[in-house]
Amino acid sequence: MPREKNPETATARKRAPRKRVSQPTADIQYPAFVDPQQRAALIAKAAYLRALDRGFAPGREVEDWLAAEAEVDAELMRGTAAAARV
């Protein structure tokens, strides 16, 4: 036996989820004293230290790199915010 439709819910509209506007990474402003090569070197060092901590076990290199990248970017942004407050 088919269910009866509830007339109240049939006319109610569902809201579509909001579209997220993602910020491209090119728009991120780093402090003037950190150029892309310096940033890459900081990320490489942080990724190396992460790999060292886990005994250089293979298979997690990309995870180390991405975590190091997030860590370095957070530190750079924190440094930017501290410089702006002074």
C-alpha cells in the first residue's frame, strides 16, 4: 500500500547548500622576508624532522610533506599577524 503524501512537506522547499568560495593559494600573502625558495626549504626541513621522528618508515612521505606545509604556513601567518599588531 503506497504512502500518502503529506501536503505540508510537498510544498516546502529545501535549501540548496551554499557554494564555498575557495581561496586560491596564490592569494596568500606571506611576509616580505620569506620568498618561495625559503618557504620550500622550511617545509623540506619540517618534513625531514617528521620523517626522522617516525624512523623514516616508507609510505608516508606525502603525508609528512603536507603536514609540514600546513605547519610552516601557519607559522608564517602567525608571524604576519604578530608583525601587523606591532
